[in-house]
Amino acid sequence: MEVVTNNLKLIVMDNFADFGKKVDDHLKLMKGVEDKKFSYIIPTAVPRFSNGEAKGLLYETVRAQDVFILSDIQNYSCTYEMHGFTNHKSPDDHFQDIKRMISACNGSPSRISVVTPSLYGARQHKKKDRESLDCSLGLKELENLGVKQIIAFDVHNKDACDNAVSPTTIFENPYSTYSILRTFIDNEEIDYQNLLVISPDTGAVDRARYYADMLKTDIGIFYKRRDFSKIVNGKNPIVAHEYLGKPVQGKTVLIVDDLISSGQSMLEVAKDLKKWGAEQIYLTATFAFFSDGKPNIDAFQEAYEQGLFHRLYTTNLTYVPEEVKQREWFQEVDCSKYMAKIIYTLNSHGSIAPLLNGKEKILQKIQEHQNFKATK
């Protein structure tokens, strides 16, 4: 019997190859594809000239196809040669490669969607002075190139993204909350009646409230006092963390944030919570960049050995070094199936709204966990 594959095609950039293969496998299962040689991923390449310039190549036609371009712009392990030097790709390089692939499509697909879990320029989404607005500029570039859908996870400011593009361009912002909590519940034996969700800053309050709502618990909030007279590594340095919320004495604490850059802020919050008597502390983040490399990793290792936190939960939506994955305190959350469900639904012209709220499933999972615990 002929398998109906619709008109779906995946362009998986080299920075997302392993994740893209998992998504492809899930999609084949969802669509009932039995041919083991078949793949929705089309072969591509981004060859470079010796001066660093590049071009995008497609080795299959995408005419009248529904094309999804998958890219992890945070993957700093990708390299290229330029003037005899080895350069690591930055988000700017990865974003330029996305545009190259769109250009290589020559306007022939029926629709182009860009899936970039960590949105390009997302950390520069608002103006405070005479400065660039990279997020809006990047979104506008994609729209001008004919992209009809942009899918990014857990963005800093969705309103800014919605306002950067016209109403005819769809911007989807799914969260990894369900995937993280599902993995957390499967791996940890805790008393959910004694759980407190903590937001490490005011910017993460909505995210913390969402976690707390799904777990039926309360939240606490930290406020970062910053020194606005200076800028260090692109940010105003933190002077102190002030806490608002219930006492943490004897509590199991879940600290939730969208990303870990250096991780210093999250570790300082964990240190304060531990000092105030928190029993066990878990860290969660959609993206773990470890931007400063080994010093960041060593800081987390030291904090773990000091008992400041029990485990870190983060997704595979962005690159994480193997050195981190091997640590006892690290737990990867696989979001490839969730991503495949989103692509499958959008390709079928369905609504992804039901995929954006996993509250009932989480509550059911907690109940199953508690029932199992009661029978032991």
C-alpha cells in the first residue's frame, strides 16, 4: 500500500543533525512510513570558500513542498576554515546559513517554516539606549525572505516577536514545560505537597507561575539588584538577590528559568536557599549554554559537591557539550518527539494549541506517582 507522506520536507542544518534525525524517526512513525530507507530530511550542504564566504545547496527539489528548516543557532561546536584559521560558528553564522537555505529554495516551496528553538537575537529584544534591535531585525529578514511560520521555544518576550512581523506571518512559541516536568517526575522521588517553585528573577515569574500551576504548588521570587552604572559581558552586574515568598525551611525547591548563560545567578540563588534551610534543590532551564565553557561547568560541579543542588534538568533543544552530559548532576530532557508532534500538526494544517498545555497530563502523572508510592 502506498504511504501518504503529504508534502513534508525537512532541511536539517549541520548544527542540529542528531536532533533532526530523531524528529525524522518520530515523524515516520506518526505517518506510518514503513520504508526504512525513506527520510523526510533532504540532503543539503553549506560549502565555504577560503575567505569564509559560503553558499547553501539543496540536492533535491522542494517545489510545492511544505519545508521546515531546523537549526540550533547556539551550537558553538560547529567550525569552518577561514584564511587558515579554524573559526567556531556564532549565532550570526548559523542565522546566515538559514537565510542561505531559504534562498536556495528559489521560492518554489508551498510554504517555508523556520524552527529555531533558541530564537536568534532573543536576548536583544528591546531597546534601552541607542542600540540595535537584533531580534526584530532577524524576524523581519525571515519574513521578507518568504518564511510563513517561525517556531521558537520559551522566548523572552513573545509580544515583541509578534509585533516584529506582519499578521500574515505566524510566530509560534511552545514551551518545554511538559517535557521537563514529565522527565522530572519520572526520575525523582519527592513529596509534591512540600514542593516550592522559585523564580530566580522577576523576568521568569510567568514561567514559574506556569510550573506552579501545573504542580499545584506556590512560588517564591528573587529580585536582582543590579549596578546600572557599569556593563560587564553585555549586562549590568548583579549586586544582590532579594527574596519574596514563603519560608523555604525544609522545602524541596524547583528553580525554573529559560536559560543558563554562565549560571552564576542561578547558583547564587541556590546558595541563598540552602542557607535558609531548603532541603533539596533542583534546577531547570529550557536552554543550558554554559557560555564561559569549562569555568561554568566547574562552578556547577563544585556547587553540586557542596550540596547546593541535586540535579539540573535541561532540554536537547540546544547544544550541550558531552563533558556536561556525563556529569552526575545533569539530566537531559528529550524534546524531539514533542517537536515532531508540532511539525506533524502544522503540516496537517491543524492547531497546536492542545500541544501547548500539558497540565492535565502532568497532574495525572503526579497522581500515578503518588499512588505507586502509596502501594510500596
